[in-house]
Amino acid sequence: MKKICTAISFSFIASSLFSQQLSQVTFSDAANLSYFSFLVDQTVLIRITQDGKILEWGTEMLSERGNYYSPKLQPYPGRVDYYGKEVDSAFRGKIKSIGTCMFTYYAHYETPEKVGKLRSIGNFQLDYYNNFDNAIFRGKLKFIGSDDVLYYSSVDDEAYRGKLKSIGSTAITYYSAFDDRLIKGKIKSIGSVVYNWYTSFDKPGLGGSLKSGLYRQNIGSVTYILR
């Protein structure tokens, strides 16, 4: 009986820790941040925007024909609960839990840039830039757990101004406004991984497509996805 209780306790702790994992960072056009994805228990992905809104949740489906994942998640069949009328107006009607993963939000008395945004996913805490920060990333995620989230400022090159600069120790760079028109603003590197793209000087039809690197790459325990 003691062994069974120990196993149950361990399972509960493992589930709690598992809910704290940033799993994916996805970009559209290989240039612009689309969303962050958090992996919680039951292998459910929670996709949220950089300004703290839940987009969708579910599981990834791998195609039987090659290494291709559908961009749309398969709906989660389990229980989803929402906050009722008895709570703060800033998160009334918002998602309270998906399976065993709980969500909290910033209340109406917080700074305007935080009100109604996600505060936690399980035990994973989120925080945002406020009105004292650079206007171009005000209201965007500032911390994901213990990792700081940085963005290029309003004085940086126009091709990547306001774009995601780093998550924790993983830096992200982009091709500048001085690069070829088909690749300017596209991702140049994530961490130590370098991305090369076909330009307007290459064979017709290839311009702008990936020349070297992977559209889906695991870097520092997080999968970066370029669409």
C-alpha cells in the first residue's frame, strides 16, 4: 500500500513539473513570431500569443507521409473548464483548466498592459513588459518562467525591429534591410544554428526558400518551427 501511495505521489509531482515546459516557438514566413507552445500533461500543447492570449490547444499529428506535422492541432477530448461570473472581471469566461493544468490571469487592478493576460500555466509563471518599457514591445511577454524574453527595439534595423531577439540564452538574428529583398527580415540564426536562404540571384522559383538548415529544429530543449 505504501509503494502504491509513493507511486501516486511521484506521478502527481511529475505531472506538475511536466506542465512547466516551453516546448515550441513558431514563426510565420520564417520571420515573424506566431506563438509559443507549452507542453502540459497528457502531451497537450497550449499555444499562446506573445501578448498572453490562448490561441488553441490539442495534440500534434504527424503525417503518415514523411516528417510533416499539421499546423492545426487535433482537438483535446478531455475536460476544459472556464471561470464563472464569481471571479474578477478581467478573466471572467476565460479558460480555467485544460485537463489537470490550471490557468490564472492578471486581474483588473494590475497595470493596463497586463490586465486579462495569462499569469500562469500550471506552475509556470508569465510576466509582461509595462508602460515604462520601450513602446514597441510593451505588453509582450517579458519572462517565461525564469527565462527573460527580449525583442529588438525601435532603434534597431527596420527589417527586424520589434521582433523576437532571444529567449533565455538562445539568441535570434535576422537578415537586415541591406540584404536581398527576398530574405530581408527572415531568420538568420537561432542559437548556434545558421539558416541560409535562396535569394533573387539564385535559380528562378527558389528565391526565399530554405537553402540550408531545417524548418523544424530542436535548439536548447525547445523546438523552433519556421513556416
